[in-house]
Amino acid sequence: MTRRVAWLDALDRVPAEDWDALHDGRNPFVRHAFLAGLERHGCLRGDWGWTPRHPVVLEGDRLVAAAPGYIKHNSHGEFVFDHAWAHAYARAGLDYFPKWLCGVPYSPVTGPRLLAVDEGARRQLLASLPGACRDAGWSSCHVNFIEAAGLPAFGPEWLPRMDVQYHWRNTQGWGDFDGFLAAMDHKHRKNIRQERARVAGSGVRFRILHGDEATEADLVAMHGFYLQTFAEYGNAPALTLPFLHHLAKTMPRSLVLVLADLEGDTVAGALCMRGTDTLYGRYWGSHVRLPGLHFETCYYQGIAYCLREGLAVFEPGAQGEHKLARGFLPTPVHSRHWVADGRFREALADWCRHEVDLTALHARRMGARTPFKDPGGEPWHPPPG
């Protein structure tokens, strides 16, 4: 039966079971419940630069491939920074926006992007993107935070970009937090113990809750911390309280809250998502200023949770070289970009090659500063291509 490409303006037009049959379920951010929840509960708005436009491949009425996609009118919430590209277009008298993005809104998390039942459907989906970009008048197509297994599908016409995040990996089979610390040199082990002792000595106690264990008060408190952090940085918050309720209901064991209590009040919290073998730290906030509280809430409690639950990886979010001293090692993250204008595509190809070289050099240098007595992370490899 002939397969055809179509474009959808809302994920609710796809049955959840059909969408989720296209991936293995290991990554919570590509689940229908997560992506459709963003649309349904007011987290994505056109005036914020997000307009859903999801390409799908259909075999008759059967969904055989799909990708989470959005028409973008700015670069907010993407975490692959292309402001210099937009400025270059403006100086040339051209419009960089609208563009099209394949990714998960507000989530710099590596994962599957071109979801498909087989490689033929995946190739057809990818091959359709440049033509659709030209026909729609978009300046470019961007596929962000692609897992390593998905990179070979992209040909040389897709410009490569790379960044570095800091991830914790249980590569030495640590059974508990003391075993993790024992793998570190004396200086770093001592610093972490002191940081944790200061928080414990202040009287703070922690609760780790899954979505089906969180009360209404817990969800309200976590959303309040999220709003406060965004206000402190002068940014507009996108996630709504109804969206958190939606996650707690539809993805109860994937939503993980780390809540800090002091003298009967919940004073800080971190919102995480859980996959099959990975914990993803997303947001945090606090109503009090206590030494070490951020590190304990966002990092150490997450590591302890992974060790208890048998999770192999903890991704605490984008950026942050300070994470290195706490056992998070440099990890490459990848994106691919197709640019419609041939002149810009040629100029940006050199720019991207230079960026990849510099990023790889930086990652190697940071990886040499491991806090472990014996390297606790996987060895650094140059990026594919």
C-alpha cells in the first residue's frame, strides 16, 4: 500500500496508542501524553513562538512514522542557540523566521526524533522535510537533541551542530551513594560530604514522590517553585499547573518530585522525569537560601534515587560546568539543520564545522578534569561525521 506524508496541527488528532507504537517507550518526552499535554494545557502558544505542525507518514489510515514538530517564530525554549543565524539573515535583508523545529519544547533532552515502525518509513519522513520547508516558505528545518542511533540517517546536506551537557552514569556499578563517593578522589569526596552535611544540619528533610504519590499541595508547591525561579531570572514560565496535574494522572510513574521540607513547610523542590533507565532533571526552585540546598535537591537526591532504583543515567539539564565536580561528566549532544538558502547553507557549513571542533576540544579538556580516581564515565569520542 502506498505511503503518503501529511501534516497535523494538533497531536490530539492522533490516537495515543498509535503514536506510542512508533517508539520503544524508554524516553518519556516523546510519549503522546507528554507532547499532547503541552498543547492541551496551555504550554504552547503561537504568540510565544510555538505552532504545532507534526509531519506523519500514513499507510492507508495506519500511522507508520511521525515527528514532534513546530513552526517557530523565535528561538525561545529550544536550547540550540541560533541567534547569530537570525542576526545574519536580518543583516542580509532576509527573514529567518518562520522556521520549523523537530524537538521537544522546553526540553534539552536527547531522545528519538523521527519515530517510525521501520527504516523505510523513517527515511520517507526525513526526505520529505526539505521540500515541505521550501513549499511553506520556512527558512530552515532543525532537528534538535538527536540520539546517537538516529544520526546516520542525516545526509551531508544537514549541517551538524554539537554541544556539551554533563551527565551522571553508573559505569562502575555503584550500589549506593557511599560507593559512588568512594570512587572519587579525596578532595571531591570531602567537598560533597560537607555540602550534604550542611543541608542535613539545617534540619531540611527530603521526600521523593512519584506522580501518583503527590498530593494537590505537593503539585501546587512544585509549580510555585517553578514560577519563582522563572521570575527571578526574568523569564516567562510556560508550564501550567494543569499540565503538572496531567502528568501526574497520565504518566504517574514518570513524574518524580524531590521536595525539601523545613519545620513543617515545603521550602524547595525539583521536578524530574523518569525514563526506563534514565532520570531527567528539569526544574527547581526554593523559597529559602541555604548553603548547598540547590546541589542537594537537584543533584545528590537524584543520584541517590538512581542508585536506589537501578537507573543507569541522570541527566540534570543543560549547561553547568559546576556539575563536573559532583560526578557529572561531559557528554556530547547533537542536532542537525537544513537551510533552504544555498548561500547561507554554504557559509554556515564552515561555521558549524568550526563549532564542532571547538566543542569537541572543550569536552576533552573538561573530561580530563574528572573527579574520579579512575575515570567514571565513558571515554570521549569525536562526534560522528
